[in-house]
Amino acid sequence: MLRLEQAARHYGVVAALAPIDLELEPGHTLVVIGPSGCGKTTLLGLMNGLVQPDRGRVLFDGVPLSPATIKAARQRMGYVIQDGGLFPHLTAGGNVALLARVLGWPRNRIDSRLRELARLTHFPEDGLDRYPLELSGGQCQRVGLMRALMLDPDILLLDEPLGALDPLVRFDLQNELRDIFRSLGKTVVLVTHDMSEAAFFADSIILLRDGSVVQRGSTADLMERPADPFVTRFINAQRARWHDGTAP
Amino acid sequence: MRIIVPLALAAALVVVASPPAPAAEVTVGSKKFTESVILGEMAALLARSAGAEVRHRRELGGTRILWNALVRGDIDVYPEYTGTLRAEILARENIPDDRALAAVLARRGLVMGPPLGFNNSYAIGMLERTARERGIATVSDLRRHPDLVLGFGSEFLNRADGWPGLKARYGLTQGNVRGLDHDLAYRGLVAGDIEVMDLYATDAEIDYYGIRVLRDDLGYFPTYDAVLLYRADLVRRAPAVVHAFERLAGRIDSTAMAKLNAQVKKEGKSDRDVAATFLRAALTVGTVPDHDADPMQLWRRLGPATLEHLVLVGISLAAAIVVAIPLGIAAYLFRGVGHGVLAVVGIVQTIPALALLVFMIPLLGIGAVPAMAALFLYSLLPITRNTHAGLVGIAEPIRQSALALGLGTGDRLLRIELPLAAPLILAGIKTAAVINVGTATLGALIGAGGYGQAILTGIRLDDVGLILEGAIPAAVLALVVQYGFEWAERSVVPRGLRLGKGTARP
């Protein structure tokens, strides 16, 4: 599994992420949360080599990530970003199947895997022939998820996957995503800035601020035993406002 | 003895039966003004009458181009003037007279034939009417009229024996000096845009337009005796041809040359007919049928010109695509090299087309090859820059997605980055192609043919119809290329990108 040992990343003298130790627990969902610019995306990037650590190291199955090992490691880590990051010149199916094609999968294996994933993500099968520009935001996100799942990876990394969706679509997709994570038993790292989403998904949470870990633990730990006044402030700031009486 | 006799007989038979030596091949060059073309035609006709296979590369771009081509051996002979040799091409040698000139040329493997009989000196002229009103008869008189507008051919304007020297010798102060094509300068003079211009003493226009030739009262201009300048190896390779050239010695005086010029420029006769008629009358040289006679019908001229033009543009563009796209990719992959690559192709682009063509001659000679090389260099920038820009411009989330997927560099390029950059790359190729169609017309200056040939001849003969015969097809071809690429875009650019920015999500 994936392990970070004192891994850190600086830009100039500024620490985008201070040295961090972390080991992913198989089958669990880890949520990384914090305000904008806290280092969430940097942490995720360290995990799949999009960001190079300038201190410490990142190991995948005990082997440090390096130019020689990164390709194989990435193929075992699905990655989903906001809006899906789809390739606009390929159809939905083309996006999902791209890596399998490069790896030389036979056509019928690709086709059956595509159908399987479309069912799993509630994506209409005839939509596989459409181009990203012809899909809705929620559909793009489903395609992005299918693409990440195509090779049945060990780990799923998701960077604000639902950040750009309207509330109803977001609500439905949250449910579907959690079902998928549970049914497939995937190890998941999900980045969000939304505390309720974090609470919904998390087996454990890491709260970051200015590139440093403020607290790690379960949702209950953060709520009931905040390590720092900032934790309480961060949680309270996201409480629905009609509960505290300040809503008009 | 029994063996030797038949052997000797056989040897004798072989000697007798061996075919005559293959005809010598002679390439004649001429400059892009009528007198030079007529003299070139004469040299070609004489060489042909002496049994040589002759090619006449007419209307090459200027003294430097012909001189370099002769030194390289791309041409064997061209008409030149002693004054030009002494005062311009070999100015640094300070050659006192023509005898010394012959010795200097011999050191370079060149031979100057005997003078043809006329001195086509540079001269300064004005419309008779203007000269009379201002009271100007000599070059010295120009000093009293500093307001005059001067218009000089670009060669004269810059040559050591041209305007710079003249200005210094006579102490002229006119500030309003324009450079323009010699043949167009006459139009400017008649229209009143310029008042004083440089002349060649045998120009047909002097009589025709009533131009007063100002007396060179300080004796500034050297003599410009017309000669045929040829390579020394011609004497060995084709002695009969050299002998035929010598028959022209002293046979053309100034009046005769001016008349020949007028027959072409004012009476519309062809260079070849004028040259042939003169040779028949003066030297009783019969016209030998030749293979590259002027085709008369428009379509018969247009066909080969179109083919030449397409070959120039097509080959140079294809080579540029093969080189420039990888250059653009390299500039993208290796950021350090990238700036260097883009800077170099950018600098190439700033070299003026004519200068680039002239630079090519010492390397590649004259003809289509150096022209294609120059066009190739010009095509590099738009294609390289657009390839680079297309790749660099790919949105960061897409680049990251491709990386995170675990694709190698090659797969990322082929499957993601190049398809996404395709519209810009294609636009770069289109730009290069359209520019090439236009720039290729300059190729005629170094003997590459194409539509530029008609334009050059048209300018020389002041024949607007002929200019259009080159200019219109070139413009049409540029449009065809433009639309062709827009059509090609549909097949090259992935459909997912063509859905376009206007398509809203459902």
C-alpha cells in the first residue's frame, strides 16, 4: 500500500506541505480537508507522483516512487479530478478505455468492462459514444470515475470530485460514490473542503492548514476532541446557517 | 603478325565507328533586364549553332547572383560589362584597366571575351522638358537644384560605382532619393514622381520618352564595355562554342543595341526573335531549331509554371513539416532547448527573402533547389511555433489527467497532446503554405521558374498583362491552398474538438 515518510514539498521557502508521515489503510476512505491553499492537492499529488517530494519519500508497496516505477504505480491508482479532466477529443468510452487500449487489452474484454462500469456508475450505455462536450457535468464526473476504475486499481485518489456540481446532482453522486467505494472495497483518498461531505465519506480525516496537519482522527474525534480552536472554527463555519439563527 | 593486323584493323574500326563526342552542354545566364536577356539569347543561339546543347537561364536576379553562379559553374557564360567587373564585383582589387582585369579574371578561372562593340555606361537622365525648364545639361548642374527628387535602381543606389560615388565626386546634396526597380523608374519619371534617374546608355526608353542624358562632365562613370564572360573550362570543353562567341566581337554598336532593346521593349517582339534576326543579318548565323522555344498559348505557359510553382511550394513545405513538427515537440519536451530552437527559427524568418535566396547560391547554386531550401527555412517558424504553442496550451487538468493515468511520454504525445494541438499545428502549416506560395514567386530571381518568371518578364517589359499572368495564378493558388487546408481541418482535427466552443452542454 501507499506510505509517505516525512514527505514534504516546498515552493521557494514556502512549505506547500510540511513533512508528513502517512500510511493508507486498505479498504478505508481517508478524507483530506482544509481551507483553500492548505496543501490538500499537494498531498494528493505526492501520492501519485504529480508532485515530487523535495524531502522524505513516497513508497508504493515498499518501493519508492521514481521515474522508473511511477508509470506502473499510477496504473494501480485511479485519479479523478473536478470536472473529470476528460480528454475532449475522445468519446466517453474512448476516455475510459484509453489506458486499456494502450496496454493492449483485447476488444471484447474492453467492451465488457465498459458495460460493467457503466452499470456500476449509472452511466447510460449509449452515452459512451458521446464526446465530453456533449455530456452534462454529472455525466462527465461519472466518466472520470469510470476511467479511474477501468484497470480495477488498488487505490482511488479523488480531488474535489464533486466540487463543480449543482446540489442535487452532488447529493445523488455522493450516495452513489459511497456505495461504489463500499461495494468494491477500495482504498480511497478524497480531497474536499466541505465538512459535511468529509463526514459522509470518511473512515478517518486529516485536517490541513497552511501545509501542516492540524488534526487527524475520525469525524467524532474532530467534533468532540478538537486539537486546536481552528478545528472547531472550521467545523462551525460549515454548519448549516438556518440552525444557528443567523439566516434571514 | 597474323594476329596484329586484324587487331589493328579492329582498333581502326572502333575509332572510325565510335560515335561522335556527345554534344557539349552549355548553360547561358542573363540578368533581369532586356539587354542582358537579348545578349544571352544571342550567346545561346551561337552556342547552339556550334553544336552545343544549350540552356538559357534568363532573368536571374542581379549581378551578384550571376557572378556566383558562374564561379560555381551553375552557368558557363553570361553577358557582363567591364565597368561592373572593375568597379563593383572586383572593386577591392583596384584594377586600373581592362588588360589587368583579364588577368584578375584568369586567376578565378574566368575568361572575358572581346568587347561586343558598345559601351553601356551608366548615365544620369531627366525628361527633356524638365531639364530645359531648369537649365540642366551636365551632372554638375544638378548641384544648383538640391530640391530635385531622385529615383535610382536598387543596384545603382548601392553599388560603389553608382550613387554613393557619384554623390561624392560631384558634391551632390539632394536628400530625396528613392530606390526602385529600373524598369519601373521610367514610369515614375514620366508620371513626375521622380525627376532624375539612372540610365543605361543603350536603354530603348531614352529615345522613346525624350530623355536628356546629362553630360558626365567630371568623367565619373567608367566605361561599361559589354563582353561575354565565361568559364575558362569552356575553352577546353567546347572550343567551337567559344569560337562562335568570338564572332560577336565588335559587331554591336550602341545604336544597334538601343534599337534591339527598343524592338523588344517598345515593339513587343520576343527576345529570341530579335536576337535571331540580328545574328542572321550580321553574322549569317542560321537559326537552329531548339527544344525550349517559347510556347505561345497562355495555357501552355501556365501549365509548366503551375507545376514548377507547386513543386517549389510542395517539396519545401513537406520537408518543413517533417522537420518543424519534431522541432516544436522537442521545444515543448525540453524547455531549455525550446527557447533556443524558437529563437533560431525566429531569426531565420527575419532574413529578407531576397537576401536568403542570394545566401543560398554559394551553397546550392541556382535553380529550384536553393529556392526550395529558402522556402523550407521560411516554413519552419510558423509550423514549429504553432506546434509548440499548441502543446504548451493544453489545459493543465488534461495534462495532469494524462500523467496520472500512467501513460508514457510517447503515448501521451500521440494519443492526447498532438491530437489536441492538431488545430494549431494545421493552422501553422496553412500559414507556411500561403506565405510560401507568395514567396516562391521570388524564386524566379535565382532561376527557379514558377509564376515569378512571368512577373519578372512583365516588369522588365513593362507588360502589365504578363505581370498579371504570374500574379493572378499565384493569388488563386494561395486561396486554393487556404481553402484546401480548411477542408483538411475536418479530417485532421478530432470531432470532439470540432464540436466547438459554441456547443452548450445539454
